[in-house]
Amino acid sequence: MGEGVGAAADEHSHKTFGGHHSRSLTPLLPSLIMLFKKLARLFSGNPLKRYESARALVSGLEKEIAACSGEELRARSDKLRANPSLPEAFALAREAARRALGQRAFDVQIIGGMVLHDGKVAEMLTGEGKTLAAVMPVYLNALAGKGVHVVTVNDYLAKRDTVWMGQVYDMLGCTVSCITNDEAFRYDAAYGAADASHDKERDVTGGFKVVEEFLRPVGRKEAYAADITYGTNHAFGFDYLRDNLVMNLSDRVQRGHHYAVIDEVDSILIDEARTPLIISAPDAKSSNYYRTFARIMKKLDAPADYEVDEKKQSVNITEAGIEKVEHALGVKNIFAPEHTELVHYLNESLRAKGLFRRDKEYVVREGKVIIVDQFTGRLLAGRRYSGGLHQAIEAREGVSVEEENKTYAEISIQNYFRYYEKIAGMTGTAQTSAEEFASVYNLEVISIPLNKNMVRHDLSDLIYKARDAKYRAVVEDVKRRHEAGQPVLLGTTSIEHNEELSRYLAKAGIPHEVLNAKNNEREGAIIAQAGARGAVTVATNMAGRGVDIVLGGNPGSEAEHEKVKELGGLCVLGTERHEARRIDNQLRGRSGRQGDPGVSQFFLSLEDDLMRIFGGERLSAMMQALHIPEDMPIESALVTRAVNHAQRRVEGIHLDMRKHLLEFDDVLNRQRNAVYAERLRYLEAGEADTITPIVEELGASVPAVVTKELSVRIGQHLVRVLDFLWMEHLETLHDLRESVNIRAYAQHEPLVEYRREAYLGYQALRERFKDIAQKTLPKLFGTGA
């Protein structure tokens, strides 16, 4: 039966549901290709050597292209579309950036661009100019006319880079656009009130501010028709899903998946890979049960009634807890078959109570529960936890409980980006996840050399017994540096801790800026001044990505830059270790850009979540045994090893979760590909008036005359039937995914069970589709009862 799922994966791109299909051995090929690539890398030596000759060719064209007029530059770019050449395209983009931005790409940026063009991950540290490095491969690949997608971590950066880099692409004759969650824009230098003053403003503030005057609102289809489209992974992924829900081909907005460059690739492909993209709509089920269970949860206490495993992120109810719940509901056995739905409500309510905290995992704003991205600290407006968890949290918080959602379409981040013919990524922290990039996405990680040597001083971690002692020590350190004039950036892991630290600073009379998901509209302006003399900025993880912190402030002066350098540069103080080492490295990387001085240090406590859950026992015992006072920190290699060990354990757990999600989603993905291909085929045949052969394959009688209008109606009717069955199948698979884990107690492998039942369910879907089509098509023709 397990083999049958593989067959379902590759079955038909051209045959209708219900036909005969052959099995394929192609799933073995990716593993073999990966093995050969690993062996090739092992014996290839320095991977950067192969780019040196091409870089020399780019530099060799620099003087020739610099002598071109603006018209000549554009003419060379237009001519290049017929026969793209990497050296000339990179040289043209370098010159256009020099003229438009006043920035000449360094040789290391040229090499970084070549790595991206090759479909690899370029690891470039903060401040090394990833945004400009991406312009060259994006421009080269856009010459093919198939569209290039540049993926950013938020809407703000998508709009900023469209305006900032748009002038470079525009000079070369390429069209540029951006999409956000609910809007789309084209870069247009002649739009609206854009004039010389706005152009000057962009030159000064383009790195952190969106100059809206250059963005012309357009429809999403027009945005995707541009040579280059900026947007978030969520925007691109949801548009893909929506394209596979339309009833008319003209309503599809995307035009294929040619090439994607992913900024902060580790954040998007790894950190966000545990949460699938889901399009859903309210179901008709009552939400009263969530309010009932919210009241019951208040009567349950841990660990007597339920046990929380923070390592595994699970909550299990005890026998005593079950008795309380059954008594409150007035049922004898909540696990009886007729109470299956009650068990679902119980499980989600327990998770909401035991694992989710306000101002950490979510915030409540204007009567709504809004998810907080745990890796960036940003609010995910419009996103909802699936499976009823969001409703359980709403009931717990006493806000309006929305109806549970019925899933229409879903896809994992991993499988969405597998649709691209070529993907590449850039980030400052990729090597710690190089193996995952290679195994999941077939992406090689190449570290790009620094343009200037790093001189930042990374101090050892300090660990305190209690959080209060830690915060007092942080405030003391900040006060000393602030009085000296050194800028300080304080990193926190959650909104809750962000605001708590702000209260400590305010009590000490230290002026500071606060940046978190509650005021992210000012993100660019706050971060732009974080390097100014005497600045103190308290930020969640969002500060670690996307915007450069320039010493002396931005815009600033050379004199201010030098003064801050003399003070030691930017000081980065982390107030808690993140679960992933990469996020900590991103925070450190805010300091020491382009050879500037800087310092970084982490202040920890045994009450921090990471230490408490994964590694504080030994250190706590040692501090107790040595009678170390609360305000005295430990600073030793033992501390660093303990913290790193805790982080590796968490990273291992998260990696297993992502692999687990991908293994299950791979089964769904094969079926989704077949359904979406069939769906598209019906719509295309209907609109092309070639639907008759499909109707005959389904075993339905065909009328003598099929008009164009009837052909379209048949195609749409088949799609509606298929959509209905597919949504039912998704709900079944969602329930199945939750239930198969229980079968492990009966010595059944959950994934094998899932594959087997998913295959059987898919086969049943095909048979039901054929049966419904045979019964309903005659009514559509007017020949049936």
C-alpha cells in the first residue's frame, strides 16, 4: 500500500480521474542527485575559485560601460534580452546602481550575485550589501521575460526595495512591482506627485523609508506581469493557492515560477517552515463549546489535572482532570465515539491554556487575537491558528469567538518553493543550517568573504540566578554606556520581555525607543537612528533583519560617524538567548558592519525560558552549592557550553518537527499536484471548446452539439465537483494526521498509516468524482432527470 502513495504522487498530468496509471521510480532520483553533489563538493576545494574568472570579466567591462550615455546603457540592456550574458548583465547593473544609488558594487557583492544566479545560498554578513548584490542576478534572470520573484520577510521591505532598487531596474528598461497581503503596486517614476524633491528624499532615506510617491496602485495580475516582483513568501504562496481556486482562467494572477531570490532565506525556508499556508472560510459549527471549555479550563490546575511538556510542546490531561471535565459537561465517558467532537475541543483548549501566553505567542488588539511571529516579532494580521486553537484562545481571552474554519487549500512553505525552476537565497546566518538547505531544498550554502575585516568584540555571556537581577545588571551597563554616548541596541525575544525591560529603563531615567510588533509601523525610522550617539533602542527580533544600522544615525554625517566609532561603535546587548543560534548571530551582526568597531554581549538568567526548559538544572545546582549571590553573574566556558547545548537541543526538536511536517505534506503534495493539474485541464478544455474527450473519458454521454458556452459550463461544473471533494479530503487528512500518532501505541508507524489511508482516501475521491460526474453531467446537458 505504501508504494501506491508514490504512484498517486506521480499519477497523471494528462489523464482524467478514474483512468489507469503507471507507477514511477522517479522519487529515487533526488536522493541520488544529492549524493553526487555532496561527493562533488567534497573534492572541489574552494567553491569561490570558479567565480573569479567571471568576476574579472565583469570588472573588465566597467570602464567601457561607464562611458555609455543613459540611452546607450538602455540600448545595451534591450539588446541583451535576445542573448543574455552574465558578465555584461552584471556590469550593466553595477553601473546603473552607481548612477542611480551612488553605490558601486564591491567585488565580493559581484561574487555573491553570481552565487545567487547559480541557484545557491549566499551567506553574507550584515552590512555587506545583500540588497544590492541581489540586483545583478535578478536583472540577469529578468531578461528572459518569464518574471523574477524577490521574496522579503515583510510588506515594508517589499515596498522599500521596490522604490529603492526600482530606479536601477528602471534605468535598464525592466519593469518592477511589489505585492503585499492586500495591495499591489508598480514602480513608476512619473506617477502622482513624484518629483525631484522625492527623488532626493529617496537618495537620502531610501534604505529605511518607503517613498510612496513612486508606487502606483495596480491589480495583482499586472504586478505579476512585471519583469521583477517583490513580495513576502505569504503573499506569493497565498496567490498560488487562490489561483487554484478560481473558476475562470483570466482570474489567475501568477504566470509561473521561473526564478526566486529569497532575502533572509533562513527565516523564510526554515523558521517559518513549521506553519503551512492555509486558505479557509468559517464553518457552520457552533462556537459555544469553546466558551464552555474556557470556563472548564479555569477549574483545572497543573500538574494535578494536566501536565505540560514544554520541550515537546504538548499538554496531556490526567485522570483527575478527565473526571473534572466529564463532571462539568455532564457526560459519563468523554472518549466515547459519540463525543469525538468534545475531545477535539478539549485538546485545543488545553493547548491554549498550557502553551500559549498573551504578549508572547499572541497579542489582543481591538477585540481580536493576533498571532506574533516568534522569529521576527511581527504581528501576523489575518493569520489564524488552525484546528480550533485560535477559537480556544479567543474564548480564553473573553473576546468574540469566530467560527471554526473549513480548509479550502493549503501548502507548506517547503513545497511551495519547490515549484520554482530555480531558487536562491541570501542571509547572514546560513552555515548552521547548511545540511537542511541541502536535503530539503537542494541548495548549497557558500560563504562570501567580507569586504572589510570584522573587528567587533563579542564578550562572554553573563548568567544570573534571577531575571530581576539580570535586568538590573543590564540597566546598569546601559546607563554607563549611554552617559558615555555609545549607542546601545537591546534585543528581547518577546513583546512581554520587551515591555518589561522598557519599564526598568524608564525607572532608571534612561531615554529610549521601543520597537515591537505593537508599533512596527515606525520600524524603519527607529532602526535608522539606533546608531546615533547616545541612542538606546529596545527591540524584539524584528530589529535583526532588513534595515542597516549606520553609526552616527541615518541620515548622518561623517563627523558623527567618526565620533561614534571612537566611542566603540554600536553595543548590542541580548537579554535572552533565542531558541535558534542563527537568531542570536543575527542580533550580534547588527554591530560591526563594514569594518566598524562594535561590541556584543548576552545577559541571561536561570529563569529564562531556554535555560529553564532545556539546561538550567546543572547551573542552578552549581550556583546554589557555591552560594553565589543573586546579583553576581557567572562568566565561564561552562555557561557558554550549557547555553549552546540547550540551543542545539531546541534546534534538533524544531528540525524534527519540520521534517515531520514535510514527510506528511509530501503525501498531500503529490495528490495536490494531481488535483490542481486536473483542475486546470478542465478549465482550459472548457474555454478552448475541447471538453468533449474529457466527458467521454468520464463515461458520460455527450450531446450532439456542444456550444462554446456549454463547454465552459461543463469545465466549471467538473471543477466545482472536484473542489468540493478535495476540500472534504483535506479535512479528512487533517483529522487523520492527528489520529495516526495514537496508533504508535499499537506498534503502527504513523507515517506509514497516514500514507496508506491517504492513498485509499484519494482513490475513493477519484471514484466519487467519476460517479458524481456521470450522474450530474446529463442534467447539465438537459438529457437527464
